[in-house]
Amino acid sequence: MSARRPGRRARGGSRGRVRLVYRSLQSAQDYLEREDFGTAFAHYLLLLNLAPELKDIIRESFQHTLFKWAEELDSLSRIQDIFDCYEQALELYPNNEVIWNSMGEHLFSMGFRDEAAGYFHKAVKLNPDCADARENFYRVANWLVERWHFLMLNDKKRNVAYQRAIRKAVQSGCTSVLDIGTGTGILSMFAREAGASHVYACELSKTMYELACEVVASNQMAGEIKILHMKSLDMEVPKDLSSRVSLVVTETVDAGLFGEGIVESLIHAWQHLLLPPRPAGQEGPTEGFGRVIPLHAVVFGMVVECQEIRRHHRVCFNEVGGLRLNEAVMWYSPVSNESCIDDAAEPYTTERMRQVPGGYTTLTDHFQAMTIDFNNPRELEELTTRNPCRLCLPVVKEGVLDAIVAWFVLQLDEDTSLSTGPDEETCWEQAVYPIQGVLGQTVKPGNTVVVDVSCKNSYLVFHSIAVLSHEHKMEIEVNTMSNHLASEAELCDALANLQTTSEPRTTLLHCMLESSEIARLNNTQYNDHFKSALSSILFSLTSVDGEIYFSQTINDRSSNMNCENTNSQSSSDLTSDMLCVLDVSEGFSILPLITAKLGSVKVFSSLEKVQQQVALNALAESNEISKDVLEFWHNYLEDDSTLLQRPQAGKLWSVIILDAIEMCGLIRQGLVEKAALARCLLRPEGRLMPQCIKIYGMLIESETLQQESAVQGKEATLGFNIAPFINQFKVPVHVFLHLSTLPHVRLSEPVELLKLDLMSVVTDDLCNEIRVQVYSSGRITAVPFWYEIYLDTEISLNTWSDTSHWKQAAFVLDNPVQVNAGDELILKIHYHKSNISMIVNHG
């Protein structure tokens, strides 16, 4: 039978659909032109549902409409509507990496890092060449999988120790196991491999939970290990565990031992998840009793002199850049400041002491500070409430009292231990407690350092530090290793005679600065070079007879680049012949005051924190700088979405100081875009500072960087297949490097990689190709890089110098390149939106 021909109604319906599709397309385009993005988006959704065959044709217009509408919704805080729009868009374009990446950016900006990582990861999988998605994923990967995971998994000694202790416990009868904070799941797999019949694991991080599930499945243990995405504190029996377990394994310890919450989690485990501990002294079978790995820990410490620690936590100079710093303000670091210790603040920082630039000097013998038995529930419960332990530490070498450094020995069982000491080859760093204020003094043999040790807010804390001079030394037996203490009366009498200044101290304003801000204050070369360059630039803006050049005509480049930002408020009645300098440095900066000391100029600071504004004003007053000279730029901005605006209508800046390089060693995000905008706001003879940045690098071989960047095969993880999964989160650029102490072999001389001329560059996408001569045979594993920052044509700062507050960064190659002395290599450098990537090939 022949097929029926379409009837008139069918043909009419088809024509009606075509008309509806056309009207929807026309309406979407009309509303888009009118910038009514919400209505345009609705019409595009209708259009694509009616005619999905048009997806490829209108993709660009649809994406543009979606992104603009999402920006509008974001400004209105309509968060759920943003999610709904992207969900609809991804249903229509499930393989569009640009939309996946954009949704990730919204999530990241809202603080949903785990969720953002998933979207960035999906975008990269769809298109590995999508630079924006790849760089976003690298950025979030550092938050989600911290770099110590790679070092820890590459630490074969650590893995063997845990495997041995777990196997011994399981074979002695601990057959039900809970792994708290499982990470990649390696300790759980040790337990199952040893023969445990029931293995549970919990992990709070969504990213690490999903990673552990993949790892366990890859090692054929998916049905044998139950992984829970939750905190152990929220676990219950029998809801999450069928019954109490006989063994808890955990490595939730940080450099300061308690900082990851091991005490709180084990108290809860003993109360709710573990079988009771075997009574002390009782021998025999372990059945019916619970235990914890690690068994116990011993904390050790030493008092040190260390210039690197000092310059990050104490202002070391009375005068910098022509300014007196300490007459009106007491500067302090947030680290180890007792008044600031709360649930959100750590009282210590961390360092790998054997790699600290300049090294350190021990001023006391190593001492035992504390022991903690993880298998004694009562001791754990009393830890945070017991009185501090007071130690008296004899000084054995003269030096400046800069910090207390702490580490620990983790006793996994009776036979196996791990040390995190500064002389050990270990994945752990040491905890550093900087000593600040008047106690930053020289001590010598005969002095005694008195310190209290306690566990406060789940942190190991060294506090109430005092120095007893030899003239007032207590005649008591001091045995720091066994924690024998002076009597309270004897110590109070001695503390009354502390080594202090006899001069009366005026009341100083207290101002807290981040360690990076203190390090910049201490960088005398940085401040002095800026002073010299500013003096030269300001002089060049002044005529021979002292008159100041100024053109009230807005130059053509301003209008050509559509730089119409103005500040309608009057900035203290600026006159047409007044030089105006804007400092948009990140964090606390004294450059405005250094500038103000150079002559007739109006300076603007971009500081936002009230405490720091008050400190800068106090600093100005103590240096006889008129209060009319210094202004805080944020106080004059109606729209502070961008700092880069004119000082007032019809007025342009003489100098704009940009913060070009992050302390971690990377170029600041958006630098080229900010420089282009800043150039629009300069008077004709005005200058940006810095004017130019040259990027330098060299070829090196460094096993350390490889260990920190990726898990190296199965050997270190004792045969378990973990590397392919966690290495998805490796990043090519490593930051916060101390290149001077990084273990490496140089394979080439330093070479110039790329140049950014901030007075002219207009693109954020630059490429360069250079030839590099190899002078030593080896394997190229990385290209570390640093910067020469030109403040003007003659004065520059190098970010790899002894006085630099900046660290260095390195691009780590996925596959090392074998080279011989005399080889010539081609190095391709790509700079994209402040990110640097490299390719190394034989010439």
C-alpha cells in the first residue's frame, strides 16, 4: 500500500513551525541588540527546542547571551537562576567546553571549589586545548589536592612503615578497620591487603572521596572497602558502621601534629566507633579491644636564629626608603600572636628547615616538649584542658632569638616509627613559631629561654616566652628532656628580673601585617630602588625653572581606548599643576609615603583595611609628612569595582604604581589588561611603574620538583595503582620555590625568555621561541623562572636575589628530556592571561 501524502493540515503545521522558529530567532536577536539578555535567552531556549538542528549555527550568539545574562543575575544575587540557566544550556550543549568552563568560573567565584573543579575538569576532558579551562583547572587543583599529597605518596619509607604497622595489627586480630581521612585510600588498601574482613574509610573532601573511590576500584577492592563521604565526627554505629571497629588508622596530622584535628576525631572515635582499649598491663589476645595507629607521638623542638624567618615576621629596620618605621607603630605578624589564636587561626607557619635560604643556627639543644598517647582516651580528653608545661631551655650558642621550631616522632606501633625532624628525608615540613616584639633579642650562653607548651584550640602552642639573663639565673635543676619544672615561686621571682629595656616606652599603635607584607617592608633594596626611580621620574616631569608641566587636554589615546572612567568627587581640590601618584600595590605599601618625601606631590594609597590606613597615617605623621598630602583612594571611589580611574574629571595621573609580581613567583592575574587601562589614565609624560618586565629562566634537573609534581609510578606506593588518578590534579607550574636551596643541577646558563613592555603591550597572549645551549649532560625536568622588574629604563629589581621578598616558580615538564653537554634546544614560551607554559625540544 502506498504511503499517504501529507494532508493540508500537516503542511500548514510545518509552515507554522517555520514561522515560529523565524519569529523566535528574530526576537532573540532583537532583544540581544537591545541588551535585554534575559528575554533574549528565553527566546533562544524556545528556538533551540523547536529547531535543535540550528545549534551549531547560533552557538556563538547563544553563548554570548548566556554569559551576559548570568553576569546580570550574579549582580542581582539570583544564584539559583544562574544554576538553572547553565543547566538548561548544558542540556542543549552537553559537549561545549566553553559553557562547562564558564559555569565552573561562577561556582569558583562563589566559593564552591569542589564543584568548580568538576566543571573545569569536564571542560578540559572535552577539549584539552581549551587554555582558559586548563588554567582554571590548574588554579583550583592546588586548592583541592594540596601538593603535599604527591610528596607523601612518593615517600616510600613512610608508606612501608604504615603498611608494616597495619599488617601487624590486622594479623594480631584487629580485623575490622576504620581509616579516618583516607585521602587516596592507600591505608585502607593496606588493611584489606593484610586480611582485614571489614574495612571502612571516610573522607570529607568531595574531590578526594571521588578520587579514593576510583583508586580502590582500580585496585579491585571496590566491594571490599566501604568509603563514606563524611567527617568521622558524624559517623554512627550501626548507621555507618555495622559495629564498633577494632582498629582505627589515620594520618590526620600536620607539621604541628594536632592541626588537622586528630585529637578531636580520636576522642569521638573512642567514644562512639572503637572498641574499648585494652587495660594497661593486660597481656593476651586483642579480641574485643580497640587500638589506634599511630600508637603515640613525641613532640620535639629547638630555639633557632634564622634570618629568613625573622624578615617575614618582624620589621628589622628602623629606617627604610628614607622613612622611620618604628617610632609610631608596632608591627606584628598574625602567626604565633597569642591574642589572635582562635579556631580559624594557626599559631605557626611551616618550613622545610634544611632548605631555608641562609640556613639557621640552633641556640638551644633539642628538647622534648610533649608526649601524647593516642591509645589513652582519658589522656586525649584532658589534653586541651590540662595546664601548660613550662620548659626552661639553657642557651648553648649566642644568636638572635627568632623562632621555636617543632617536629615530632610518630610511633606507629612498638617497633615502627616515623620522624618529621629537620634532618630527616621526609615529606613533612616543620612547624615554626616566630618570636616577635621586644623578645627579638640576642641571647648567649648563660641565658635561659622559658616557654610554656600546651594544646590550645586543637593546636600545639608555644607561648609565654621569656628570657632569663645569666645575672638572674635561677639556682635550680633544669632538665628539659624529662620536663622537670622550676617551682612556681622560684620562676615568678626570676621572671620579675627579665631582660628588658630600662627606657620608658611610648604607647605605640599596633598593626598586624601578613608575612609577605613584612618581608616587603624589610626589602630595603625594593624600597630604595623605588625611591630612586620615583625621584627620577618626578624630576623629569618638572621643568628647568621648577614649574610643573601639565596638559589639561586629554590625549587621543585616552578616547581611542574608550577610557571614560572618572571620579566625580573632588580629591582634596587637586590643582591643575599638581603631580598625582596612585599606588595600587596589593597589601600594605609605604611607597606613597616614600613618594611624598620627594617633593610637591599628592599621593593616593589603595589600602582598604582601616587598621592599616591608621598605621600609614601614623607613619606619615611621625615622618613629618603633611596630612593633606596622603589620601586613601577607596574613600573617593563611587564605584570601587576598578581602582583604575581618573583622580577627578579632567585630571590625569603622573605616575601609577602597579603590583606586577605575586610573592609566590607568578605574574599577577590581569596585569596586561590593567597596564593598558592605566596607560589611558596617565598624563602625556606620565609613567607606569614598573615600565617593563623581563622573564628569565634556565634548564635544570631536579628530582625534588618531580616528586612534588606527580606520583612516580607504583614503586613508592608499594604496587598500588594510584598515580594515574591523583596525577590528574598535577599542575605544570610550581610556586613558592626557594631556588637558591632547591636541590637541582643546572644544565644551562640563565636566558631571557620573554619581555613585557607595560608601556606598550596590548595583548595578553604572547609567544616566543629561543635557542638554549646545554652545558652539562642530564635530564631536563624543569625550567625555573624569575623576573627583572624595570622601574624605569635604568633601575631594576631582580626577584631572585638574597634580599628579594619574592619566591621563584618553575615549569615542570611532563616528560624529562635527556640532553648532552653541547646540545642546542629550542624553548617555546607561551604567555596567556598571566600564565606561562613551555615546550622543550631538541634543535
